[in-house]
Amino acid sequence: MDFRIRGFDAPLFHTLQHMMDFPDDAEKTPNAPSRTYVRDAKAMAATPADVKEYPKSYVFIVDMPGLKSGDIKVQVEEDNVLLISGERKREEEKDGAKYVRMERRVGKFMRKFVLPENANTDAISAVCQDGVLIVTVEKLPPPEPKKPKTIEVKIA
């Protein structure tokens, strides 16, 4: 948008215009995010989740209406990152029917959660029931307090 066309020619507007102008070759700039990053960011933003902490576990709740368990992946990356991902595919049109309105989201979805240090990544369960995915991550038991070490004092 050129502010000079609208009658604004102040230095502030010139600076704002300069900040808003993007290079035509945004794909080639070294600081531009990759397409994979943009795709993953959109998938993460479109996948809301609730996280609850209980005395013995963490529970992640994600709405997954209309998905089968084969369409959902639950993984642990880098020993402490819980990754929930999958893809909702568009239904094939049958018998010459076509969509008049399409509002339900299709495509990939993903969420990443950094697990706390006391999360037991070997004790994770996932259940999808009535369109709601519930992932439970058990907590590790608290470490035993260290007992003081008694050192015998010798007389010289």
C-alpha cells in the first residue's frame, strides 16, 4: 500500500510503508521460514488441546472428531517431546454429489508438547473415544531424599 497516494507523505508513514513492503522473492531470502516450517506451524495452530496435571500423571486432551485410530500418531521425540499428529482426509464425492458448503477442516494436524523432567516416557497410553483423544503420561516417582552421610572423626 502506498501511503503517498492517500495524501500521507510524513516520514513516519514512509517508515511504516518500508516495514510493510516484502521482497518479491521472499522464498529466496535466507531468513524466510521453510515451507515445512510454515506447514507445521499452521497444523499446530489449528490443533487445540487441553493439558491437565494430576498427582500421578499428565493428561493431554485433543478433539479428533471423525478420525480412526489409524489416522492418529502419538510419538515421543528426543526423549521428552510428545508429538500428536495425523491427517484428516476429504471424503471422496460419490454418485455425482458435490459440496455446497465445506466448513470442516481437512489436512494435516500436529501438536508438540515438551514433557517435564518427571514424565515417564515409558508409561504413555493413548485412547480415542467419541472423537476425543486422551493421552496419559505417568509421572516418575519423586526421588528419595538423600540421607546424610556420617563421617567418622579419628583422633590423631
